[in-house]
Amino acid sequence: MKYTIRDAKAEDMPEVLKLIKELAHFEKEANAVDVSVEELVKDGFGANPLFHCFVGEVNGKIEGMALVYPRYSTWKGPVLHLEDLIVAEPMRGSGLGSALLSSVVKYGHRMKTKRISWEVLDWNEPAISFYEKKGAKVMRDWDVVQLDEQGIENFIKNL
């Protein structure tokens, strides 16, 4: 399979959003995506970009993406967070996911990060297996903790 991995452009965001929605559906959260194309463009390509995105093209069509952003570890220093790596369902197993992950790792290496981290759902065994085969350590003894938008509002009200 012939594919191209490249840095995303603002005009790619409609296709990136389609992939985000495909992932949300796969993760049984089809109605959870609130972000818009306009927000992706503003947040990723404005004066102070909040993320970097790679896209994978097959025959000129975007079939995968990986979105990353910087974090900081009090133990390690600079860290790169992989928010999502998505490959369109028909392209899974084609090597596109490996190519996208390789681009993320190369990017993190160039940025001199001490670690690249991400989450994976505990029931997504194909993804867990994929990441472990690539040398990633799945830390099953850690739980993800979040305050969503409503949780933030409730927290503030109770201060």
C-alpha cells in the first residue's frame, strides 16, 4: 500500500474532523464530539498553535491522522502527548497506523521530549496489542482522571 504522511494543513480539518467522529463512534461515544472545523483551524493553525497534526493519505485521500501537543512532566521534563491516532476502518491493518506512529515518534525525538504518552481504552485489545508490539508500555495500573466542562463549572461554583 502506498501512502503519504505529512503535516496537516488548515484545509485538511474537515477530513480530520470526520476521522475524529469515526473514532468517537468506534469508542461508543458518537455524540460526544463538540469540536468544530473552525475550532480545529483556530486552535491548530492560529498565532499560538495548541497542537500539531499529521495526516496519512492514500491515493490523495486522507485516511488517517495523529494529533499531538506538548506537556510537561515534573519527573521527566518535556513530554509529547498523543491525543489521538486514527485510521479509517477500511485502512486498518494496512501499515498506515504504523507510519503515523513513526511520524509522531520522530517528531517527539526532534523536539527532544523525554516521553511520549497517550491513553487507550482497556477493551481495545487490537490497539493495545499494536502499541505493545511497537515497544510501548501500557500502564494498566493507572486510571485517567478528568474534569469535563460541567465538572469544571461545578468545581468553580463550590469554591
